[in-house]
Amino acid sequence: MFQKFISIFLFIAISASQNHIHFSTNNLFSKNYDQLLNRPDECFDLSEINFGMCEMYLGVGWNGYNCEYFSGCGWIVDDIDYYEYFFDTLLECEDVCQCEDGEIIDDDPCNLRECFDGQWQEIIIDCEEEMGLPCENGVYISPSQDECCSTCVLYGDTNFDGTLNILDVIVLVDIILYQGQCADWYECPEDVNQDGIFNVLDVIELVNNILN
Ligand SMILES: [Ca+2]
Ligand SMILES: [Ca+2]
């Protein structure tokens, strides 16, 4: 009786285990099948992802500019599965990712891209400060978020319009009256005499510069 009980128990255990394996295989199969049917509908830039030094073929991916073949050790990097971003063929990738001539990507102002002949091309931006050009009678001001290059601003050009006139004097007087401070004294064209403070001497120097 006891042996029979053990046999029944083992039978149930093995059946359950087989069923589990069966279901797992089915799940695996349906997942892969679905993935094969789901082709990427977005062009994810894979150029910065390190898939490893292996030579396994991963598929066709988008590198931010063009479609190219990718290889590596696997689709999963840092627990993220990039499989869904790969196309089966170059044609499929180009169908989805190829751009319209004249389109521009300007997310990063220093890395603008424009579409020529259906392909993204980088627009080279030469910034004067990085090229070593001096900012005569002024100081380079760091670019805002939507600009790439710093701007050369004349000392005293307090309204940043590229010329020195009475409007700059008015702004400068306001700054002094309201005890304004410069955000960064190394980039402070309002500090006309560059002594680290705002006072009447800056106004005098600005007026002299305008008159001269
Ligand atoms: Ca001005
Ligand atoms: Ca000053």
C-alpha cells in the first residue's frame, strides 16, 4: 500500500514536471515567434551600445546616420534586450529609417544632422573659440542649451546686440543700482573694466568706449 502511494506520488510529480517543461517550451516558442513578426517601427541609435567583441551576427541596426550590419556577443547588454531594435535586412531598415531630404535633427546643437540623398549627414560646426580665434575687446560667453558655440561679447555690450550704445549704459546703470551680480565673473562683459565688481567706473569706461 505504501509503495503504491509512493508510485502514484512519483507519477503525479513527473507528469507535473513534464507539463511544466511543455508549457515553458511553448512560451519560449510563442515569444520568439512574436518577435519575428514584430519588426522595429522606430530607429533606435545602436551605435553607442557595446555588444561585445564576438563575431555573432546580430542583425541590421540603425547607427544614428545609416543602417548597418551589427555583430557582437548577444542582444542583451546591461540587462536590456535590444533584439527588438534589429531588422532582418538592410532594405527593411532603410524603409523605416531612411530620411526625407531636407529633414534636420537638432536635439544636440553641436551634432546637427541633415538628410541628403536619403541619408543622415553630420553638419560640421566650427566654433570660433574652439578654433582659437581671440575675442577682441570682449569675452566669450558660454552657449545656451540650444546653441553650440560660445559667443564673443564686447565689454559693456550689456544687451548683447553686438554694438555699444546708450542702451548698454542704461542696462549697466540698472545692474549697478539694483546690485546685480555677474553669474560668472570669468564671462562677464558687463564688468567693463574687468575688476570683479560693478560700479560707476564701469559706466565711465563704457561711455568712453562708446565715444571713442
Ligand atoms: Ca549693445
Ligand atoms: Ca568693474
